Amino acid sequence: MRQDVSLPLLFLPLLAACGGGVSNAAGPVVRDSAGVRIVENTVGAWSEADAWRLAPSPQIDIGGVEGDPTQQLFGVGDVARLPDGRIVIAHYGSQELLFYDANGAHLVTVGGRGGGPGEFQSMWWHQIMGESIIVMDRRPPTLSFFGFDGQFARSVRFDGTPAGVFADGSVLATQTNFLEDPKDGMVRPASRLLKYDSDGEIVDTIGSVPGNEAYMQVGEGSIAVIRLPFVRSTFTVVSGETFYVADQDRYQVDVYGSDGSLQSSIRKALDNLVATEADLEAYIEARLRDAGDNEARRQSAQAMRQFPMPETFPAFGWNVTGRGATPVLLDDVGHLWVLEYNRPGNEAYRWSVFDPEGRLLGEVAFPGALEPMHIGEDFVLGKWRDEMDVEHVRLYELIKP
């Protein structure tokens, strides 16, 4: 195993000083920097007639509070559509994999809460690769492999937290230690990137990236790590033989080879929104809307106001914590989707779409109640909450004029 070396973070110099750039008023600036492709986007390529959009109504709606119990969802962690149209839900609430046919009718349930083969303690995400459904369990970090028929095949345990599986079967994992250097105040420890083989043996440490930001309180014999609103995180997405790293501190997604070599950097010229006290109050109202009685809400709100608030919002992502879906997605045909940041209280979510070369195409509007988890060539599948906060899984047609 090599010595841990941080992955390089590239910052764009003044464009006037950069040679080899290709630009026009409507397109991105593309240049090469020491073999790394830099794509700096300003405006999208779509016209109003070209822009993609979601159909107004879903084609499939799984979920509800009455009737068939197989339609009642209470903790959707992830959802994906198989090549034959069946839908698989990683159901955190029951620690089960739920299979539905192409019309949303329940087929079979596998897994369950426990420590035996094919069981889960804290399932988080799943990945469809080849003819396998790979499910990640966080406690302890484990990947379990199932066939498309729901039959359990094997499981592999890891020291780090798996982020995804490469096409050759090797695994990218992260490892963060908040307690390595405890201190009062805002902290953001580095997250090591580890590569394992398909049997769970570590192959290499291929770099590090900024981890999740949090507020730490160190007392006598105790340490509290508190997740505050508007803090930064880093998201890592694995696809084929590459992985994508998106740090919310800036609007930039870096693309790496499976060996940790930086291949390209996709950027959008957009300043982070300035955070205000009104934004904090809007966040508190949304966060505590259903949090117990009036006194409980008052105490929770008072506690939130005592912690420091950042001067700016993250560059992209959800404006309320607790969303399960990542704000950075890759669709089935190689497009990168990044969630534009909204001020708290604004639920008109917009997703920017970049083509496989990193060029900005434009934005697609999503209803605020929908958390996309799988985007195909012509569909968007995700978790949706109704006006009673009941969870559904919905599939919408993705219209491409």
C-alpha cells in the first residue's frame, strides 16, 4: 500500500492567461492542463425547444397508507430499475429488498433485519452491475450480492465504507476519522479513498478528499459531533472504470480513473448564495414543522440558533438535511446531473445536466417532493412524499424533444 497522498485540487486561472482554450459565447471553455481536461461552463446549450422535462404525472406510483402492506413504504433508502423494467427498492425501514414488476405490483421480498447471510443491519444503497444487485450495509461495512431473481449469492466485509464497485469488480471505499484530532468548533477531516479487490482485501490508498463538515464539542470524557444546517459534504460516485468527486464548497466535479489519476474537471461559473438570518429561520421552520409539540420545537429552534452559521450556502445540493438521495447523479447514458442549491423554503428544484464530455446542456425542473435515485435514458425514478409525508416510489417519463 502506497503512502496516502491527497488528490490534487485544481483551480481555474484567469482565462486570458490560459493557452489552448476553445470558446464561444454560447458554449464552455475547454482546455488542457498537464493532461487534465478542464471544462468551464457558463450557460447551457439547450434552447427552450430542446430542453428536457419531466412528464406532469407519474407512469408508476408505489406507496400508500392503506390496503396492501407491500405498497406501504416507510424508509426508502435507494431505488433502481432493472433492464426488464422491474423495480427494486432498498427499504431501510424493514432492511429488505422489495421487488416490483414493470407496473408496480409487488413480486417478492428478500433480506430482512439481522446478521445472517443476505440480512442487513443498516442498508444504505444498491448498485446494479452486470446481472447482480449489490447492496451496501453500513454496520458493519458490507457488500451483499443478489441475483436479479432475488437469490442471495455472497457478501464481502470491508474496513472502509464502500462508495461503489468498478466494472472490474474492485471497490472504492472511504474512511473518515472525526476523532483523530478532536477540537472545539467546525471541523472537516479528510476522507481517505481506499481501493479493495472483489474479495475485500485492500489494494491501495489512492488519495484523500475533504470529508463531511460538522461542529465538534469536546468535553471532559466526551466528544459530541453535531451536523449543522448548510455545512459542506463531499459526494463520491463510481461508474465503470472512473469515479466522480463533488465537494460542495465549490461548483466543481472532478473525474478520476480507478487508480486515482485525475482525468477531467467539470465546472460551472456560479457564486455560492450568501446565507442570511432569514434563511436560517426558514430552515428551522421547515426542519421542525413536525417535530413534536410547541415546546419541543421551541427548544430545538433555540439550540440551532446557538451554533455558527456559514457566510455562504454550499455550491449545490439539498437545502434541508435528511434527504436520502445524493445531489450528484450519473444517468444510464453518461450524463452528469447536479442539483442546483435553493434557499430554504424554495421547493422548485432544478437539476443541471452535463453531457458525457462535461458540457452544460441546461436545467430540468423537478417537483420538490421528488428525490431522484435512478435516471435512465427516458425515465426518472425516485422517492416522492405526498402532502401527508407518506413515502412513495414514482417513475416519471423523461421527455427529450
